[in-house]
Amino acid sequence: MDYKKTNAAKTTVTRNTIDLRNRVDGNIYEAIVVLSRRANQISKGMKEELHSKLQEFASHQDNLEEIFENREQIEISKFYERLPKPHSIALQEMMEEKIYFRHPEKEITDPTEE
């Protein structure tokens, strides 16, 4: 997913818990679990993307001058710091109904199909 193009809030926004509850079959706790799992997925993706970009600047030698002069690396880090937090992105995705979740234990299988 392209996290740079999301319209999630970058600051704290008060949300109506009734809206969250209604998105997930009337259970606020289930909504929180879905949001936390999606936020973890987003966080891992962002972290991997950041590390892959910063890996280009990694040096295998210890050189103090190089550490202080690497402006591109600093700009990339600042860009990722300014992005909305993963929980905000997950919440925005839920409000836009972009999150798919299911209940495998509730799915009923017909024993004659096996």
C-alpha cells in the first residue's frame, strides 16, 4: 500500500465509538482487535520500506565525517517521521471500509463436502 497518499489524520482526532462498533457487527472490542492487527501490518510494512531505503546509505566503515554529512538519509528519516501513524492509517481504512476481516471459527463447513 502507498502510505504516502493516505488521507489519515496526522494529529489526534476524537472518534465516535458507536461508529467503530457498527463497522464490526456491534462489538467494540472486536473493532479494536481488527484495528490493532491492521496497524501492526502497516507498521511492519513501513519499517521494512524505511530499512530498505536506508540500507543504500549503510557503510561498513566507521567514519565520523560520513555520519554527520549524509543529508539524504536524514531527509528520508524525516519524511517517514511526518507520515501519519499506523493506527491512524488503520482507523482511516476502517472508516472507508477498506479492511477485510473474517471469522474462521464462525464459518460453517458442510461435513459431506469433505
